[in-house]
Amino acid sequence: MSSFLNVEASLTGRRWVGLDPEQDRMAQAMAQQTNLPQPLCQTLSRLGVPAAQAERYLTPTLKELLPDPSVLRDMDIAAERILRAAQASEKIAIFADYDVDGATSAALLINWLRDMGLSATLYIPDRIDEGYGPNEPAMQALAAEHDLIICVDCGTLSHDALDAGSAADIIVLDHHLGGETLPPALAVVNPNRQDETGDLAHLCAAGVVFLTLVALNRLLKNQGKTGPDLIALLDLVALGTVADVAPLIGVNRALVVQGLKVMGQRNRIGIKALADIARMDTAPTSYHLGFLLGPRINAGGRVGTPDLGARLLSTLDNSEAEALSERLDALNTERREIEEQVRIAALAQAETRGFDTPLVWAAGQGWHPGVVGIVASRLKEATNRPSVVIGLEDGIGKGSARSITGIDLGAQIQRLAMEGHLIKGGGHKMAAGLTVAEDKLESAMVRLSELMEKQGTGKLGPRDLRLDGLMMASAASVPLVEQLEKAGPFGAGAAAPRFAFPDQQIGFTKEVGQGHLKLSFSDGMGAKIDAISFGAAENGLLQALSNHKGARFHLAGRVEINTWQGRQSVQLRLEDAAPASH
């Protein structure tokens, strides 16, 4: 396929790629049939939406997209047991993972049970001392004091730990890849169990917990009772879904769209306090969830106290909400500093091994386990390769892996554990965790690299920049951007639309913050647009565009609405540029 606008190597070294011919034809036909704007049709076509379904796709509803919870195995058993415990005022413990998905899943259950008049015990393991998932001492202690333990966002592979908690009934609500056998639990509700259809494999744990609450409210309705308000909980589901990088397809789209509306009402005091401290001054979007709120909630589990996020999301006390938000914000700043040190070291080490290998990996003594996942994401973005980053201490390595679209990393890491290369490992397609003996590290990475090559990662070239089409400066209006946003929310599995503005004249340029670039550009026919490019000093755009000397450029990125003093205007979030040859 020929490159878009003939850009084979942009200023950031990328090839520009447009829609394939079939998608292009679909977009043109859709524009004719629906009268929707051409850029919107190009985006919908790229997302695989047929013309006949375009209008419905733009207004996703839970009524239409929410599945019957009972299609998931063990769901009815789980719902009946939880309701029985709630109505008999039994002692319930919630064992949750320490990330955002775990925190939102726990908060969903805590809120629902509180509305039923019950106070649940929250237990979140320490990332460094206890590691991921249920462990035997914690489960034994919880089982001695509780009638029911609900494991959320963990537990599917925890056979020994769940066995240690057998004095209580145990329910697992999870989404991580299941093994050949299930752990000893009353119910394991997980769309990624091996005996599931896979139709709901895109759900994160918060989505699974929400479906469980739907099943619980249905049981209450059958008893002639009204259950707690589930719509009010959708802000938590949206936050967990986006922060866990779950694909924004199917019911996940409706959960996030509706959840953002609920969050916009600012009724949950924990999220309100965190949004204020993160200086979120516009209506929430999936970007805010993934890049402003999510990292702060995650910070407690990464470098601080693991239960801070779940406590913030479930508190009813304004003072506690403010104190927890301030603590999480400070921990997030600390996390960024630690992350940057590890990122520089990991990138240098991986570069020495070479970025053209099927797997990119790095390991270092004393690297903080709380940041290895983020650094793995940075390596993946820089190299377009599955990436693993491992922190070593006392002969043991604890690491995180991140994958690229089309490469199932979780299954391969689980396979490595079964083959004896790892102490333990598991996850899902795009992300996984692993524990490895230091003396087996090299051989484990060689084996994982072999498995990655079989999936085709060795053939990948430099990252292409995928564009939905061209946009003229005069056509870039606020109503058009609002229509494009209806094709969202955008994120994993549904990339945001990007457009190229061809042959533009650069006007004002200014470096802002630490290496970011503000500029304005025009097509020379009157229409002028402002743009912002983050990290422009690092990728070369700052120098090239500031010293343009009158040259014209093709500019590529995402159009968004900028609100300033009550006025709205279109702004380009500039991601790349290439000289416009004449």
C-alpha cells in the first residue's frame, strides 16, 4: 500500500498510512447514504462500522448492548450466594488487586453492599511484600474472620491461596486468562475462562463486577424489592475500563459513554476531589480517565499504600476524600520521578540488545516493581514490539509485560510458567505479570522471544502513523469535532481519529512547559488553527517547526475542542509533521 501524502519518513521517522481501498470505498458509500460528514465516515469505516449501523453506533445504549449476566458461567451461583450473605448480614471480605481495575471493582461492591446496609472488609495486598493476587497467609486470616470472600480482578490462577481460605466460601470475579483447571472456589465468574465463549473477553474486572450487580438487582426484583441504583455506579465502571486499557468495543463503549455522563455530574466525592486536584476543568473524557485520574489512583498501589484508591472511590466523607486525593497526587509525582530513572536505564539496556528483535526487554537490580509496567509500556511505544521490564532483588525478578495489537502476550507468559521458565506468570492479551528466578532470566527471555517470533513480531517495521484521511483547515469546525467524538470513546481497540492537514504554512511558534510546542498554522486561504505538540523537543518537531524558514508542512494529529474563557475553538494535537514537497 502506498504511503499517505507520499510520506515515507516523517520528521519523527514514521511512514504515514491511510485507509485501505476497501475502507475508503465504505467511507464514501456511507457519506452518500447517511449524509454524515466525510471525516466521520472515514473514522467509522476504519472502526469497521457498516453504513446501515452508523447512526446506532454513534449512540451506544446499555439497554441494547448490555448482555444477560447469566451467559457467564457461575454467575447465577455467585449472585445467589452474595445476596444470601447480604440479606443475612454475614461477614464479607473483598480481596482486590492494587491497580485501578481492582480499586474500582472493590468500590463497586463496597457501595452496593453499603446500600444494602452491610459494611465489607477491604483487603488489598502490598505489591512488594505480597505480590499480585491472593496469598495463603492473607486468605487464611480472612477466612477465619469472614463467611464469604470475594476476589476481584484476581484469583483465577490462585489455586493454593484459595485452598488456604477454604474455611469461608470464595467467589472470584475476574477477567485474567484462566488455566486448564479452575481454583477451589464456589464460583469463578470470568469471561476469559477456558470454557467460556470469549464473546465478553473484552470486559475488565469492573465490567464483570457490574454484571454481577445487575444479576443481584434482578434477584432482588424477583423478590419484589428494589435494588441499589446501578446507573450511579457507572462512573466507576468507566474508570476501571479505560484505566485497564480494555478494548472500547461492544458493551464497553456503552459503559464508558454512560459512565462519563455520570462522572460529569460530580456526585462521587472521591472522584470529584481527585478531579479538582488534577485540575480537570472540562467535562470528563476517556483521556482524563486514562491519563489524569487513573495514574493517581494507581499511585497508591505502585509506590504507596495499596488501598488508598479503593478507599477514595468508596468514601462518603469529604475531608477523607480531600486528604486521600492530596496523598495520591503526591505519590503520583513521586512515581513519575522513579519511573523516569528506570525508563532511561531500561531504554539504554534494550537499545544495546537491539530494537529489531521480536521481544524488547530490560532488567535491573532494585528497579521499583511499581513502575516496571509503565516503563514496559514506554518501551513498547518506542519500539512497536512486545516489551518486558523486570526489577531484580535477592535473586528474584518481578516484572510486567505489555503487548501490541494482534500479539497475545498473556497466553505465552502463562505457557512459560507451565514450562518451568517462570516461577509464575499470567495476564491477558495486552498485559501480563511475571516472577522469574534471576538465574533463569536470560533463558526465559530467549524462550519468550521465540514464541513472539512465531506470532510474527520480528517482521514488524517502524511504527506507522495511521490516518483516517485529509482535513482542510476551513472544514475543521467545533460541530465537526463534536460529531467525531460521538464515534468514541477512543482508546484500546478503538484508536482516536487522526487527520492530516496538507501543505500548511506555519505561523506563530513557542516552546511551552518542558519541551512542548505551541503553534498556529493556516492553509493560506484565511483559515487558521492553533496546535499543541507534547514532547516536541524529544521527537524533533520543536526544532524543525520552530526553524521552518517559510517552508510548508503536512501536519498530522487529532482535532479537539479547546475551551478558553468560555469560547470554544478547534485545536490540533499535533503528533507528526513532514515537509510538503512542491
